[in-house]
Amino acid sequence: MDQIPSTDVSRQRTAWTTTPILVMCVVCLAAGIAAGYFLQASAPVPAQAGPTSSQSPSPSQTAAQPAEQMRPEKMPTLDEMKHMADSKAAPLLAKLNSDEKNPQLLNQIGLIYESTHQFKEAAGYFQKALQYDSRNIGIRADYASCLYYTGDVDGALAQLNQSLSYDPKHVGTLFNIGMIRWKGKNDVDGAVAAWQQLLQYHPDLPQKDTIEHMIKQAKVAKTSALANKGQG
């Protein structure tokens, strides 16, 4: 519970640097969980993003445009996104028939399904990829995020803890554990412990202020919950 930011399916994530993984985590987990779910798909993304402009249309231009053109583009449904993923993954699946033990290929397919919110399918490919590249923390992070999105909170934490056995100081893994413990398990103490450990290992982390703020937020939320429980 990595997705979730847009995913580049051509990128083979065999090595994750500290800052990119944390940025990914902040977007995927902080934004997703704050919206009320890291377990389900957030707002579907359009199949094709249109061009953007920094200039707003003039009133005359706006009035001249038909009402249909002023309506926001319709977002694809999950079924439509599944069809998109199947189409995009088809060439890779064909390659997989003759190279079924290729972890990079399996990872690429998993990323396609993850980016279109087909988390169950994505999890299956990530799991297979890990059979042949078990120490790949990036793939395991994606696998954990998919498990989280499908509701397997304990399974997600188990995968992240497995990653810590390979790299106990890994920034993204410790951050994710904190987020899942807080929002998935309502375990503020566990979340704070993970984040404090993260800052202990990386005192000069660029995102230190953000993490310290989240620690305060988690503690305030716990205090507020206990107060409301006492009043009840």
C-alpha cells in the first residue's frame, strides 16, 4: 500500500533511491489515505491527458465554446480501465509466454495493472516477479500497496517487514509501515515508532519536516480519539 502517481511501465525498478521512493510514498499513501482510502482506487485517470495552458480563456472565447466542450472529460470506469490495461499488457504477456521467469517483464505487467487500479491482477504479477527477484524492494513495495488496496493490511505489512530484513534503514519502507499502521491498523504508537526510527536513521532527510508534522498529526488524532471515547 506502494499507486498511487502516474507509473512509467517501461521503468525497471531494480534500485530505488531514497528521495524518489519517499516522494512516491507521500503521494500514494499520504494523499490516498487522507482521501479515505489507500485500499481502493482513487479517482480514475483519463485514458489520455489533454494539453494544458497557463492562460485562461477570455469571456468571449468561453461564450463561443459549445456547452459540450466546457464539460469536464468523462473519467473511464474501472471496467474500461481494465480493458485499457489488458490491451496495453498484451504485447508483454505474449513475451511472457516464452520468458515466464523474467522478473522485469512480470514487474512491467504488474505496473500496467497497478496504474489502472487493477490491484488484484497487479499483485499477482508482482508476487511472481518476487519469486525470481526476492530482494527487489521496489517490486515488494508495489506488491504491498496492491495488497493494501485490496484490503489485506496485514499482508501489506508483512511484505514491508520482509523488505526491512534486506534493508532495515530503507526510507520508503519505514514511511509506508508508519502510514499503514496509522491508517490501516489505527496503531498510532506503531506508526510513530516507525517514523521516529526513520528520522533516527536519516536525520538529514529533506522531508524531515513533513514526517515530523505527520508524527504530530498522528499523536493529536490519538489524543482526540481517546477524549471522544471518554466522553462517550
